[in-house]
Amino acid sequence: MGCSTGPESRSSWSAPGVTDLGHVDLADHTWGDYTLSGGRNCRVQLTALPDHRVVVEVVILRTDAQGQTRILARPRTIANYGQKVSLEINEGSVTLIPEPKLAATQ
């Protein structure tokens, strides 16, 4: 399983069945979209917690030929900022390094 390349750095090698999204830098509480192999899409949301941890939510979707979108998996975990995490999905796993962008405090 591979993922499309984008502005974030991606790992050049992943174990079979593992999709490595690399560093995921998203604003707090926003969704990022990633294209996976097999006609699947991956949506990721990072939510910063006050203890330097982050809630990582992933939704794996597939849209069929009729335009119907189905949720294949919806894993969620809590991780430390900058620590690589692995989330199990139906056909393997998605790994990423969560780095939420926090709004500047006033």
C-alpha cells in the first residue's frame, strides 16, 4: 500500500501492508486528506491536548463506481507530539508522526 506524495516528507520504504504518511503537520482540529492505494482515501485530524500529547483520528474511505462512499476504518489513538504512531486499519496499518500546528496565544 502506498500513499501519494505531497508537500510533507514521506518515507521511501514501508513494510508490506503499512502506509507511512510521514510527518503530519495540521492545524489543531482540522482535517488533512491523503490518497492511499486501492482507491482509498485517508482523512487525518490532530487535536492537541494540554499535556503535550495529541489525539490522532483517522478515517479510511473508499468511493465505488456509483459514487457511494463507505467508511472502511476509523481508528483513534492518543500519542506524544512528534512520536511515530501506528493505527490498524482493515488491510494493514497507517503510520504517521503527529505534529499539530497550534494557534499563537495572545
